[in-house]
Amino acid sequence: MMLNNIVLKTLRDKRRAMIGWLLVMTGMSLIYALYWPYIRDNAFMGQMMISYLQSFPAGLIEAFMGSNLTQFTTHAESFLDSELFFIFVPLAFILFTASFGSDVIAGEEDRGTLDLLLSNPISRSRILLEKFAALTSYTVLLGALLEIELVVASVATNTNINFIHLTDITLSVILLGLVFGSMALALGCIGLGPSTSTGVAASLGVASYFINALATTFKDLQPYRKYSPFFYYIQADPLINGLNTGDATFLLALTIVALLVALFAFQRRDISV
Amino acid sequence: MVDNIIIAEGLTKFYGKSRGVVDLDIEVERGEVFGYLGPNGAGKTTTIRLLLDFIRPTRGQAKIFGNDVNQNSLDIRRHVGYVPGELAMYENMTGKDFLTYFAHLRNGVDWDYVNRLTERLDCSLSQAIKSLSHGNKQKIALIQAFMNKPDLLILDEPTTGLDPLMQREFYRMIEEVKAEGRTVFLSSHVIPEVERICDRVGILREGKLVAVEGVRDLKSRSLKHLEIHFAESVPKEAFVGVSGVRDVMIENGIMHCTVVGSLDAVVKAASAFPVENIITHEPTLEEIFMSFYGQGDKA
């Protein structure tokens, strides 16, 4: 069953990586989801946390936790936004998708198995699209399981979270992940090795985060913020305000552009031995 | 129906400034076993990868079944079985899983036939590929190439790692393919192998096809190093001038010489003396080229 086509074979190959990232993400998220009720129910503790955070320069806090600190101890969405969705979850998604995206073509080429695969009556574009479908499937599954976990945790701890907005931020982080996953895929298709493709895509992801996060403090960065995919992921605060369709469409468009570049490059170049 | 299964015209590949292959003109006929002979680095694998559209030519073109290898690659690959020279497989799969996956990618195969191939090659499919020896991996690669009974087999050094018993079985499989009117394009640097199973041989050197010979012609022109142990000392003059014999050297009753073509004359000359042993050594490819093209002509 898992060997019926390239999508299923790729899912089979990547299941261990998927489980690993799932454990990291859900484990970390569960800690914060269960920690939130203590802050909510303990005003002293909440105040202490706010005071502690305020002891740091405001720019530093904004760079790593966003600007939702005012409601940090009173609204679960603000808490999860700052602690999970501002930096940890998106960067984890980017690392997962970048390593996945670079491995499916560049990795297979590097291991030398791409020759045998290409000797079958399957076009290069179909191979690429099936592998991208596998990447998308696991990224969506990762997001869905993360959301289910947060929903269950919030019900169990009697935490009031807007589940629709939770879906919005999940969708947004999936789209952000796919941007860098398809970018890594495209870099691999252009001819970069798997490590380089992962490194370049992940580094661009981190750079994109910093450009967006530091732009609120360093005004010189403001003009560049609109070039950062992170900006379109978080600027509308989907967990608090809901999904901004324009931002989501932009992230989707970036993914499609990267995928088209991958298709164009893979179709035309020599496969290395 | 196309009679020339493979046609290459001026097929050339450069990797930047490095030479791959230059101006190849090849024709392989239906039902033929065509050997592609050349030392490592001559361009055998480059040619095969051009034919399978893994790499694109710098100039020139190639056709398989009358279709351009780039424009109609998908149609071509439906009817081609391939074994790569640098064998790399999905190491975490078992042989069975590997064949199952490839069978799906080819829209199914006759599993009875696959099982027969597996038995003939004495191959274990239940173990993870990473735990197999190179020879056993090669057997699985051969099964995947043969399993959908392709009209054309493109095999890059297919007997690498096979023990002599399995090599013989492989030769029988090639003979069966030929008997069914299917075509084989096989690269090798092992002359006896090519002599045994091929109808014609293309000789590749430094990226250029220097000759296409019938195997019979190749045999008649190929050379062997001969070592004859005599029970007594023998005069060198008895062998100098014998047809096809050159480089005669005699020491302590052992004669060393090089023979081009048939051994008949030298064996008859030796029979005048008490012979204890005859040993032949296969020449290197470089020596074959020298015998074909002379010391000064490398192209």
C-alpha cells in the first residue's frame, strides 16, 4: 500500500522525521498549553512574569515575543501567540519543511537513487509534484495534529480559545512552512546539494523572521519588512484577529512561484551521477 | 516497425570544459546484443545517461524506437529496462519492497516471471537492501530491469559483483532476450564477457567511438598473452615468425609471447616440444586498443 506511488513512498520514507518533529512541536506546545492556566489563575505569578519581561529592553521582548504582552496574562490567545506562534512553531515548521523539501529531489540525487527512479515511465514533473504533494500532506498533518492537541488541552484546562482563530493561525503557519519547503525544493532542483538547500532555505527563514521582528524596533528595517514572508504570516495576528486572506494568498503565491521555479529547473537540467 | 532501435548522430556531451563523449554515431539494430566497450572514464556511462535523458547533449541527437530521447523520453522508458553502473538503491527497503515499488511505477508486472528471475539468480528479497552484498544488490537491479520484459535493455556494467555462476545465468538470460527478438545495449570493460554475449561491439576511447566491430572480427584481431612451460629448454627461433606471434621471450624453459588472433599456429609450433603447461592472460583494454590502432594513434 505504501509503495503504490511516489507520494506514499515519500510519506513512508519521511515518517520517522515526521514523528520526531511532531513530538518536538506537540511536546513544547503542550507544556505552554498546560502552563497557561497557572498564569491565568495566579495573578501574582502573572504579574511577576510581566515585571520580569519588562526588565528587558522593550525591543528585545518585541523581537522574540511580539507585541501582545499587555494581554499576556489575561488572554490565552495572546499567551500562545507570544510563547508559541511568534517564534517557536513557525521556525520549527520552517526547519521541518526545508529539510523535507531539499531531501526529496536533491537528497535522492545525492544518494544516487534518482537515476533508477527516472528510468521508470514517469515524467520529471510528475515526480516533483508527487513529492511536493507528500511535503504538503505532512505539513498539513503536522499543523492539524498541533491544533487538535491545543484544542484538547484547552478543553481539558477550561481555557477559552477561539478555535476558528486557532485554525487561522495553523493555516497561516502551514502556508509559511510551505513557502520555505518549496523554496528548498526549488534550490535542490536548481542543482544545490541537500545540505546547502536546507541551509539556504532555513537561513532565509530565520532572516525573514528577524527582518520582520526587528523592524518594529529598528525603523531602518521597516521598508524591508514587506519582503519577509514572516510579515505576511503574523502581521494580522491570525490567532487574535483571524486570517487575513490577502496575506494567506500572498504566502500561497510565493509557494506556487517556488514550485514553478522547481519544475522549470528540474525539467531542464542534467541529473548528476 | 523501426529496425534501428538506437540511433545516435553526432551525440556530444561536455561538462563545462570536460569531455564526456564526442560526435558519437551509433546504430543498434532490433534483436541485437550490442556491447559498448571501453575503459573506465571513456564515456560509456555518459552515453547511457544521454540515451535515458538523465543528461542533455551539448550537440547532436539520439533516437530510441524512432523517438527523440528528449522529446519522447516517457514513451521510450515504457519499453526500456535499465541497470545503472553506479548502483544506488533504496537501502532501507527490502528487495521485495523495492521491486513492488518499481512494479507499481510501471503499472504492474507479471509476478510469476519476477519469481522465476529471483530463483534463477538465487536472490533473497526478504532482507533490507543495506544488509546485502554488492553482488546481491546487483541481482535485484537486474531483476527490476528484466521484470517487465522491456523491448530494450540498457545495462551499464551489469555483471559487476556477480560470481561466475551468476554471470553464466545472466548470459543465459541475455540469450533468451535476444531469442525473443528484444534488444540489449550493454556496457562493459570485460572483453571475454563482450565476446561471449554480444553480436557487435562499439569500442569507446576517450569519449570517441573508435570502432564498431562484429564480435568475430574482434576475436580475430584481439590479442592474448601466452605463457608456455616446457619440460626442456627451447630455441627462440622456433617461435619467431610464427603467424600472429610477437614479443617472444624465453627464460628457464618458459616462453612468454603475445598472440594476435588465433592460437592455432603457436600451439602447433609448441607441440614440437614437451609442453607442461599453457597459461593465457587476457590483455588490458589499453593493449587491445594498441593492437587495433597502433602505438602512436590514440584516437
